[in-house]
Amino acid sequence: MNTQITKTISAFLFISFIFLGCGDSQNTVTEGYPDGTIEKLEWNTDGGGDLHFSITRDEDSFQIDVESYNFQEVDKIFVLTDEDPDIYGIVEDIFNRDMNIYDYVFTPTGETGTWTTLTLSFSGGQDITINQIQTWDNRLGDLYDFIENVVLAVPR
């Protein structure tokens, strides 16, 4: 009897692994990041709160290039240093892989009117795009608010 149960469990596990291995493996990353360092973060919020910017590391600081805000071209570049330790810490955690962007993915209920997508570019040449990012009441929301305040403070 024990032999029959063992065979049944083994067969179940084998079939489960086969089904788990099937699916769309077309260059998608669903858990973790690819090898290499993060070289660039591209932030795209569409709809209400429209904001598009990118961040790259520059030795001990980060260069932030804001392309557009509120459906208007901004085209401003500024440098983020550790003089603002909270925001610098958020960006550094992203680039040091201490903050996993997948932890901020959510499933919207109803119509949101705002969609945020982040793209991470890695040193190995691979980009991953992560959709449906929650950017309120969390550290990513703090980064969004910081960039928005900087843009609003710059005369146009």
C-alpha cells in the first residue's frame, strides 16, 4: 500500500513539474532580475499625473532627466545627491537591487485613469518592463512626489 501511495505522489509531482514548466517563456522575467547591474530606470506614468523621466547613476550621484510632466515637454536634467538622504536612498536601493520593483505591482480594480510602467536596463543589455506599478503610499510614490515637486519648482 505504501508503494502505491509513493508512486501516486511521484506521478502527481512529475505531472505538476511538467505543467509548471510550460508556458510563455518569451524573454519574460517574473521573479527577480537578470544578471548585471542596473544602469538605467525609465519611469512612465500615463493618464492623470502624467510624468516621464529616466535615472542613471553617475559615480556618487544620480542624473535625472525629466522629459515631460502634465502632458507638456519639460526636458530638464538635474543631479540627485545624498543631500536628500530619503530620496537618494530610494534610488540607491533600486540601483543596488535592494528594492524589488515587482513588489510594487498591483492589480487595478475598475478604471484607474493612471498607469505607471517602469523599465530597468541592465549592464548585460537586457531590459525588463514592469507594468501596473502602485505609486502611492509607498517609497515609489515618494520618488514620484519628489520629481513632481522639482519640476514644479523649475521655471518654464
